[in-house]
Amino acid sequence: MIQALLCKLNVRHEWHLEHAEDGGVYRRCRRCGKDDDQRSERGKGDFSTWIGLSGG
């Protein structure tokens, strides 16, 4: 019950990786289904940025 409240208050989510149709990845909360808003700041779903590879 407390976990659901934390999601509703946007304090803590239980993130896991999801795969998009275009091959990218993004994070989604297991409990409430919310997508991570910070995705665009982390490389727009490019998997190489998640594992620390440079694109250059």
C-alpha cells in the first residue's frame, strides 16, 4: 500500500527497461506504468548510452 502511495506522489517508482518498436529502450514503472520523463536527457532511448558506449 505504501508503495502505491509513493508512485502516486511521484516520490519513488520501481523502474525497469522496456523496448520500443523502433529498437530503443526506455524505463517504465512496474507498479503504476508511468514512463520515465528523463528519457530525452539520457540519449533518447539509445541503448548505447545506457551501457556507456560513445556514439562517435
